[in-house]
Amino acid sequence: MVKGRVGRYILCWLLALGGFALVTMQYVRIDNALGDTSLLTGYVLYAVLLFLALFNVRKKLSMFDAGPAAVWFAYHVVFGLTAIALFWLHTGSFWSIGLYEQVLMVLFYGTCLTGIAGYVLQKIIPPRLIQTEYEVLFEWIPAEVADIRAEVDSLILRCTDVSGADTLARHYVETVEWFFRRPRFLVSHVFGTQTGEHWLHQNIGIVRRYLSDAELPFLDRLYELGQRKNRIDEHYALQGLMKIWLLFHLPFSTALIALATWHLIIVHVYAL
């Protein structure tokens, strides 16, 4: 698998660097002839941007056989980085003076920065989700949390009925119920600091010495449900982070394609 992934990226880079070298040679030839190089670099850059946009289209049309997603992702990463070099070749600078050009640059840099952030998240988050040893879809998390909360409430009621004591019930209402209401410790889960696990150990385990033998099995089950809830919270934080990233990357890239298309039209209108 490693060899296949490395080989895939090597092929992508060879194609990208080879294409960029051809564009550069043509650029130098046109520039030496005192021609307009902006049309060459502009068209190539626009074509690359359209190709990059196809990656999102491919994800939405996953039911069709358009090739492995890993191959598309590799090309998206490599040609996305190549687009930065093409952009600088096209503009001739890191920043422009005109307002219209500055808006284009903000959209382009915003797309690039959010894209790089997404690449980092794609490398970090999936392995961390696997380490939770739990699997849940993001859309199912509210229902999962509600089910756990209902089971915990039922557990506490049974504990009171069976043991005839309300020590665990009072501790749950005063301290632990807060944890089961909704996902907690989201920032901690993003940074992997295990605050949720420590909180569970401290706030559920601390009451053990005050419980009767009849209440202890219920406490153990409560802790198990707390650990399950904590793993779901980690999924909620990490999967939610990926969705928040898309809320930035997709608008930037969509606006960039739209404004680049308008830019291309305007260039041809004034060229006539």
C-alpha cells in the first residue's frame, strides 16, 4: 500500500512538473518575442482550477466509476500546489495593486490555505478516529447521545429501586448528568488532551467509596456508558472539524472559479 501511494504521488509530480516545465518554456519563448504571456498562463491556470474543482464533483458522484478516490486526491494535492506556482507566474507578483485583482488573490490564497489545512486534517483525523475503536456517522451522533442518556436515566432509577439507596442518584444529578446532556470537551478532543477521560475517572470514580455493594455494579455500568459517550464526543469534535473546514474551503473555491470565469470573459471582451 505504501509503495502504491508513493508511486502514485511520484507519477502525479512527474506529470505536474513536466507540464509546468512546458508552460515555462513556452512562457519564455513568448516573452522573448515580446508577446503577451498572460493568455498562456491564464488559460493553463484556469484549466487547472477547473480540474481541481472536479474533485468535489467526483465525491458527489461516487456512485459512478470515475477511478479510485485516492488517485483523485493525489492529483488534487499535487496540481493544487502546482496551481500556486502557475498563479505567481501569471500575476508576476505575490500581491497586486488593483482592488479587483486583490479580491481574486484573496480568494486564491484563501482556497490554497484552506486546502492545505484540509490536507493536514485528512492525515491527522482518520487515524485518530480509528484509535477510538468506535464507529459512528456524524449525522447519527445526536441520536446516539440521546440513547445513552435515556439508558443512563433508566440505570439510575433501577439502582435506586434495587439498592434502596439514593447516593449514586444524587451524585449523578448533582455532577454527572451534565456530561450526558450533549457532547462535551470538544476543544480537548480536537487537541487530544484526554480531558474527558480524566473527568469521567474523577467524577464517577470518586463516589465509589460511598456506595453500597448493591450500587457498585450500576456505577461500573455508568462508567462504561460514560466512556462510550466520551468516544462519541471525540467523533463529534473531529468529524465536526472536518465539516467546518469544508464550510470555508468550498465557498472560497466556488467563488474563485466564478470570479476567474468572469475575469476570463472580461479579458476577451476587452481584447476584441
